[in-house]
Amino acid sequence: MFGRHLPLSEQALQVIEQIGADMPGGFFIYKATGNEELLYANKAVFKIFGCETLEEFKELTGYTFKGMLYPDDYEKVSDSIVDQIEKSQGNLDYVEYRIVRKDGEIRWLDDYGHYVNSDVYGGLFYVFISDITEKRVQMEADKAVYTAVIDALSRAYNAVWLINDIATGSFSLFRADTSEGSIHAKPTKDALALLTYEEAKANYINNFVAPADRERLEKELTLENITENTKSKKIFGVGFKRIIGNEECYYRIEFAQVQLPNGKTGIVAGFKDVDEDVRKEQEIQQVLRDAIDSANASSKAKSDFLSSMSHDIRTPMNGIIGMTAIAMAHLNERERVEDCLKKISEASSHLLSLINEVLDMNKIESGKVELNEDNFNLSELVNTLLAMTKAQLESHHHTLNVNVADVVHENVIGDSHRIQQVFVNLMSNAIKYTPDGGAISLTVAERPTNAPGVACYEFVFEDNGVGMTEEYQKHLFEPFTRANDKKTAAIQGTGLGMTISQSLVRMMGGDIQVMSKYGEGSRFTVTIYLKFQDVQNAEPHKEDPLKNLEDLKFEGKRILLVEDHPVNAEIAKNVLQMTGLEVEWVMDGEAGVERMANSKEGEFDLVFMDIQMPTMNGYQATAAIRAMTTYARRIPIVAMTANAFADDIRKAKEVGMNGHIAKPLDFKELARILQKWIKV
């Protein structure tokens, strides 16, 4: 140790004592060697230590520098002083340490020291001290707040690395989730065992990054590339797929430069799980792409429609104009003129039907269609339908079979005009798309409901005509679509009839279902709910539809009902509870999956699953349940849905459903399903 020379004698020390006595701050001198004995301490030092006299101070500290310090701080402070003096040109040092006052209170001091050599005493330290306890408390509080803020911000990341020195690549772990069972624990612990960023990076890429992204990350995560990008950007991010178990999940590392207290530039690296966000973004992008595709498809369909309409409108117009010209040229030939007028009338009727369909579609799309509630008789409605289509039937030499089954209430309330419009469209289609000499049938049936004064009516139109492909059936009710088929190419139409019919029926609370096989024929079932005209005097249905269910006894058995529509759920619960079943209802597929995942072994005996539901549909929910490792993968699941097409039944089986029952519920079929799948 070295220092400047200072001639210090006992006389000089007395002068210093006189000066130090009036100093407001603490001042003392101690030997740098031996037991670091104090040569002098002023009264301010005594006060800082809670002492009144020199004797008290000596008793408390042993009158040594070591005795003044809190025991745990001495070694660290002593090393720091020596290190600073050796590196300081002015032989100065600054340290902070704790002391224990006479009353036992622990306080913080700051210490400004100056090392000198003297002739009499050898190496000495001149020291100025002051109490900084309140300052330290405030600093610790500020530091705690700062640390809490940094920690809170860093919690957005699963792990945070700090590259302490860009030049050497040394790094440390700022924060990480190393809890037992955490998917982040192993990469974190592996990183801690390595010394440099390059080593940690190589280990991370080789063991935790999906193979397809490794080569790219090797290039993007070099220190040179990170340093260059963080100079020009506040945050430099790199996305990739990380291997977690047997799956690949989307991950992201974000880098930012920081200036460290030692004057060096460091880089913070935050590892973030972004799988949910990325997949949601992908879903949104897919929805947007689907919307664009749908808009393009709709635009194309409308273009095709306009092209078709141009042809379909010009055809009757050409007939009207042509027949008018022919009639004018043969005014004196009565039979010729009559034939022209007949053909003009037929062409005009066809043109009017085209215009009406376009106008109806426009009203439906704009929400301007209003349904009337008129009193009418079902028999009269059917007779009118037969009268309107009789000429068409006879011209094509078709046979028509009409069957009325169990219709008790013929006098009903509804929009007879719109119902007739739907029926005429379906009957006309059956006639047009059935080769001459075909067979057409109409079946009318009344089905009971739980609602008083209301019945469900089924109208089934069936033919043995050309039928439809499965692909076309998917688009049957879309506007402006027509089958691209040589067999039907010559048949006139707008491609709007089925769209209008379905929209009108659904406005009445009903539905249209279709089953068709190409080359064999089609079957359309129209379901409409109609109120009775005379509710008080309405006769009850002869057959008790619930008798089959009431005879069943399933006490102690439990059903999970997954249904998004409260009214449908209430109906299903009431009907099922008649058999003694306990029914638990959840409102969508996601809730159904969660309930099954949390259920005890054998808690439920059967699941009834709706198909069209928000958040997660019935197909997705069933697939998720079948993927479980519990009894859920074996539990019977039956679709209970208005989706009753052949394609819907096929899809239900493909995802693991055991059965299918259509809405409105057929209670006989429901009883059969319960008996089949619930073991008593």
C-alpha cells in the first residue's frame, strides 16, 4: 500500500482535535495496520453511535475501526477500501456500512476515507462519516418499487436472459419459471449450467426448437445480428416453433439493448409463449380468407345469376315478341292467332314468376318480408295446390299419390299465401325434375308438441326424378345456385326458389330437410308449427306420443345434455325426466367438453349433443371427448339436432357419435335410443 507522506506528531494531533471538536459531521483517524486502533474521534462520531463520552464510545467499539462496523460488513468493507486505495490516484475511498449503536439500533453510514503515511504512526486513514439511514431506507424502497416494476414487466415472458457483455457473450438468468412440472424448467436449468450465450443458444436450438426452424434461428440469433438489429429497433423479435412434449407450439424471443451500471452494453432476451395469440390470429386470417372466398363466390354466383337471368328473361321475351309478330302477320287466321296468344300467355306467366322470385329474394335479404296470421284450412290449402299443379302433372304424365295421416286439426292460423308459395315451388320442382311418366307423392301428417294449442305439421314431397349429387345438396339452399347437370340444363329457373322457400319456412319457425340420391329421386320434408283456430275446443290427439317414454324406468341414471337453445333444452329435459333420468344441461360444446373432462368415472350414462353451437360445435366437442383417456372415450354420444341430412349423419359417425335423432323429436325413436344405450 502506498500514499502521500504527512508529518503527523502528537502536537499536530492536538490541533486536529481542536478543529474536529467543532465539526458538525463525524470525523476520526485510525491506524491502517495492526488492530486498526483509533487515534482520534470527534464528538459527532460519539453522537452517531449514541454515546455521550469517549469512555462510552471506547467501551462500545474497543476504539478500533473494526469494532465500529457491523460484524458481517467488516470483511467486505475492508477489501473494498484496500482495492479503492490501490486504484485511486488521490488515495481516496468511499464505502457504506452498518453500525450498531449503544441502544442496539442498527444504522447506515457513508464513509469518505483518505489514506496517508506519517512519520510517527505509519499508515493512517482520515475518515469523514455521516448517518445515511433514512436515505438508505428511501433507496431500498425505490429499489423495491423498481424491482417490482421490472419483475411485473418480465412476467410477460416465461424466461428472461441477460447478456451481460456483448464482447464476451457472458450471460445470466434474470427471471424464469423453474417450478416442478413447468414446461419451462428444463430449458432454464440447461441454460444455467452453461457459461456463454453462444453455448446456451446452441443447446436451446438443438433441444427445444422444431427442426424446421433450427437453421433459420442459428443465423437470426447470432450476437452480431441481435446487436445490429437492437441498435435500429427498440425491440427485435424472432418467432419460431418450440417443441413441448409431442407438440410444436409457437414461441417468440424479444431482444432489447440495455446500458448496465458498469458502463457496458447488455442485451435482455425475453422468451414468450405466443401459441394462443398466433393461432387466434391464424383463425382470424382464415376467417378473413373464407370471407373473401365467400364474397368472391357470391360475386361469381351473382354474375352467373345475371347471365342466367339474362338468358331466362330473354327466352320468354323472345317468345312474346316473336308470337306477337306472327299473330300480327296472320290476323285473318283465327286458329293461328289463338295458338300465338296461348304461347304468349305461357311465356308471360313464366316471365312474371321470374320477376316475382327476384323481388321476393330482395325482400327477404333486406328483412322486409312480414308474415300474416290468417285463418285457413289445411285440406283447402292442399286442394288448391293440386289444382294449381294439375296441368303440369298431366302434361308430364306423372302419377300423384296424396296421403293424409293423423291430421286432427285442419283449421289453423298462419300465412297461407307464403306456405302455398313454398309448396308450389316444391311440387313444381318435383314435376320439372322428374322424367315424364314419373311418380310423385305428397304426405301430410300432424305431430303433437308440448305447447298447448300448437301442432307440428310435416309435408313430405317425394319423387323418383333425376335426384341430386351429394356435392350439390351442400349448396342447394344458397342463392343463385343451380345444378351443373346436362339432365337439368334445359329446365328453366333462377336458382332462387329453394333459397326463398327455406327462408320463408324458417321465418315460420320450421325447417326444410332434404334427402336425395342422384338418378333415383328426392325427398323434401317441410316442418311447420301452426296454431289451432279454436284452442279451447281443440280435440286432443288420439295417440299419446309420450306413452313409450313414460313406460321407461331409468331412475339413478344420468344424462349430459349439450344444447345452446334454452327452449330446446327445456323440452328435452322435461321429456327425458319423464323416464326418471337425471339431466344436467350445458350451453355449448366447449362447456360439454369441460364437464366431461371434470366428471367422475361413470358419472354420466349418455350424452345428447346438439350440432350447431357457438364456440365449439357438436362435431368438435365429440372429437375432443373421444380423445380423452377416461371413460368419456367410451360413453355413448347421440346427436340431437335439426341437422338431419344424410351428410350430417355420416359426419356424426365419423367423429365418434353412436347415434342420431332429428328435431323435432320423434318420441318413439327417442325411447328406442334410450333403451339401446342405457344399461339398466
